[in-house]
Amino acid sequence: MSHTVTALALHGVVKEYPGGVTALRGVSVEIGRGEQVAVVGPSGSGKTTMLTIMGTLERPTAGEVCVGERDLASVSDADLAGLRAHEIGFVFQAFHLQEAMTAVDNVALGMLYTGEPLRQRREAARAALERVGLAHRLDFKPKQLSGGERQRVAIARAIAKRPLIILADEPTGNLDSASGGEVIRLLHDLAEDGATLGLITHDESIASGFARRLQMRDGEIVADVRS
Amino acid sequence: MSVAAAEVPRARIGIARLPVRELFGTALAGLATRRLRAVLSALGIAIGIGAMVAVVGVSSSAQANLLAEIDALGTNLLTVTPGQTFLGDNEVLPDTSLAMIDHMQNVDNDAAIYQVSNANVYRTPLVPAAQTGGIGVDAASDNLPRVMGVGLASGRFLGAVADRYPEAVLGAQAAQVLQISHAGGHVLVYLGNTWFTVVGVLKSALLDSTLDSDVFISLPVAERMFAVKPNPSEIYLRANVNDVGSVSGLLAPTTDPQNPDGVQVSRPSNALEARAAAKGQFTTLLLGLGGVALLVGAIGIANIMVISVLERRTEIGLRRALGATRRHISVQFLTESAMLAAIGGVAGLLLGAGATEVYALTKHEPFIVPLYALIAAPAAGFVIGVVAGLYPAGKAARLSPTEALRST
């Protein structure tokens, strides 16, 4: 048994949606702890579906999903939510920040369902915002922030709870290339701390910065390249 | 493998939790972002609950007012009247009745009236005999007003003079029919073919309104002129406040020891209290209208919450991605809905209390909102909110957690 510890594993994962759409046709992949993986492929190739299944937002129609070497098939929905609350951080293309909340409270919201008291959550939020270089924007509301800054707040929200896995879906999709590059550098840096990073992109230049790249087409992984 | 498990420091899955304190904060924040809408939908509940509180408050105030009046007149008044025989004929009270009752313990004061059935009263002899105006003629004891707690609107009541001369006192209603508002001077009424001087006009007798349509003369005059027998047609008495029950039990055998079954005893304040209670209940229809307003308010809240769920699909998706369970989502929306309606309930309580205050001030009645309304109004709002929120909350919980990823 000469493996590094697996953070995420899919075995023969199939996902069909009602109406006969098959988004994934037997995907198998293992991602080790601390690995940084870019997922590339044209739209409709199943990238986002794979991410939702990795992130336990959906269950596969068939196949096996393991997070931290634990098969999720027998895990209840409530426990999957617990897994997301403690172990998985999401970064979305559209940021999804709460307009009425300050940066600190947006980040603290990321830990709401861990059950930690507000004071501790705010403390962790401040630390996370410092980590993403926004120590000077703590009490700003999303409308007062630039696009790149908003995405950094969203990243801080994902990392504040020190998750095992960070999953990002086109995090630079709504950003110009300068702030996009900054966000990607930040994600790389953060993952250096030991978290596993899975990132969807269709930007080859971003993907080329990753040590491992999964190429997807028509619901299958057609190439798994390490450099 | 246990080895593998040991290698993975965080193999145990943490639990997704949402502490209650955080839940209220979350729900409040959810409402605060849509303030105007929240206020408008809470208003629906406020109007419904306000209407109900006002109805209850106004009727309680009116009832309290009537009860206070009854209390002022005393609830220790008892009446003794002849009952009916087995065959349905009227019994006759013995002419010793009043003297017997006089000698009872715990009877403070008593008065009797004697029906003068063969005389009617008119303003002048020219009035046709059939137009009696519904006015009865009674002989009465001198202390009748004191026993009944009735004041005089004008003049004085019967006294020693009236025992020898034709003097009359009019009940309030009788005075109105005869169009006599003041006694004194030379106001006369034509009573049983004789002119009687009107020496007094009574105020309205709340405890026995039948007295209002009577004209009173003294017993000696009645006996002399109309051959009235001294068998009382009704006896009024005041019992010692603490012994009303025992006095009332002894009245029949005391009045007519030979035939106690032929004596009927009653307590007029009971009837009035029943009327007061009825006054507190005639409002069912208005309460129903308040209920309809509440129902409309509840539907309004359900409607707003459904819209809110549709608008906040991404927020819900985000929360699910952040670790919220279905239950957390549904409880959050239920709490929002319940808070909204409970706030409406409190506002309704204030509205209703305000309306009651205005009513009480204008009618000079005591301001009363029943204590239970203080708890019932917000509680009703809360329950309505929970019920109205059930469907939207379920809808929110069933949304797919991938919403946040799908929307850009």
C-alpha cells in the first residue's frame, strides 16, 4: 500500500438527470491530500457535475465517492451537510456574497453551520481576510469592493474553517485577467498549506499552472496529465 | 482499515449545527434585507389581531362598565313575588308578608308594592279610557326608592301626607309617556276618576325596570279609594351582603309559612349580570370578521415567503454548500415567517389596545384589555406564522443544493 493519503476518490461514477441526460459516464479519479488539480474541458463536458459530486452536493446515480477515504454511499444527507460544513470549501464563479453583510460577516457565514459561536467565527474570519490580503477591507460591504476583492472575500469564506478540500468552479470567470491571475496565485498559495484544491477552468493558461490536469469531454475524463 | 483511519486525522465527520441564537440572527437578517415587504406583510396580521383585540377590549370595557353600575347599586337586593298554583292561577302573598320579613335577621331594609288593578292613569279625563299608555298603578311603601337605589329626578317620594291625600309619584318611563318632566306646582294626573298631585318623578330603576312604567300612590289611599287589599304584589329587600344566600333560602317560608311553595324569590342582579355577560359575547360576528382579516394576513405571509424562497434560491444553495442541512433551511424560513407574524401580532395588540382606549375615553368607560390578550396576540401571530411558513419552508428545503453552482 504505497499511496499517499487520498483526499477525494471517484470510482466509476455515473450521473444521470431526469429526462435521460447523462452528465457523467463512469468517471474514476483519485486525488491525494494536498494535490492541486485543474479540471478543463468544453462546456457541457460534465466538469461542474463532477464538482458537485465531489463536493457532496449531489449523489451519483452509480459508482462510489470517497472523501477522506470514507465511502459516502451509506452516509446520511445530514452527515454530508456536516462534511461540507467542516471539510469542504466552495468558491463560486458568481462569488455569492451576501450584499447586506460586511466582508467579515460574509466570511463568518462560511462557518455558520459548524456551530461555532459568532465571536470565534468573526475571529477566524478576520484571520482569513488577512490571509487573502484584505485586512484593510474588513467592514466593507460587497458593493464597496472590486470584483477581485469580492472573489478574495469568497475565498476567505471557503478557507476560514481550514477545510480539507477546496473546490472552485471557474473562480476567475467574472474577473479581468489581472485580478484573475491574482486569485489563482492566492488559491495556489493557500493550497500550499495542505488543503486539496480542485479547480474548474476553461482557461488553458490557468490550467497549465497546475501540476495535475484532468481533461474532460462528454462526461468522461479523457486525459489525466501530470507535469 | 484501522491503520488508514489512524492516518487520516479527520476521518470522523463533523456535525452540521445551527445554534438557536444564530438562527434568530439569521432570520432577522433575512427579514431586514426586505424591510418594506416585511412591514407590509406583518401589517396584514397586525390588522387582523388588532381587530380582534379591539373587539375583545371594547366589549370587556362595556361589560366592566355595566358590572360596575350593578355593583354600585348592590347585588344584595332580593325580590319576593307570588308564584303560581299548580293549576296556573296566581298565588297571593299574605298581608303579613312585609311584617314577617321585617322581623328576619340580616334583612336591612324592605319595601313592598301592591298592584292597583282597577285604576289607570291619564293626563286628563278627556283621554280615551283605552289609551292607558301601558302605565300601571301601584301602591308603594315610602322607602321604595331607598331599597331600590333609585334617585328622584324631581320632587320627593310618597310620605306621611300621601297617606291621607291623593299624591302620586311617576316612574321614569311613565313620566315620559305622560309628558311630565317636573313635579311640583300644580301638576296633576287623572288617576281612577280622581285628580292626583304629582309630587315626584323617579329616575330609571336599573335593578327592576318594570318600576319605570308605574305610577305610585300610598297604600292607605289605595285601600280607601280603590279597595286594594294589603297583599303585596312584590316585595323588595336588602339582605346583609354576606348573608344573601341564607336570607334568600328563608324568605319563602317566612313570607308564607303555610304555603312556601307559592312564593317566588329572585335576585335581580343575577339577571343583570347575565345581561352583562351577554354584552361581552354579542361580538362573535365581529370576532369572526377579525378572524377573516387574520386569515387574509396569513395568506399574505405565506405568499411573501413563497416569493422570498424563489428569490433566494442562490442564497439557499450557498447555505447548503456551506453545510446547512435541509432542516436548517426549513427552520430558517419557518423562523422568519413566525417572527414576521409575531411582530405583526405585537403591533396588532398595540393597535387594538389603542382602539379600545379611544372607545373607552369617548364613552367614559373603564379601559380594559383582558390580560390573556397580552400573551394570546403575539402567540397567535407566532402560530399563524409557523402555519403560513410550513409550505414555503418545505419548498426551500427541497431546493437542490447545487443552485449556487448552477447560477452565475
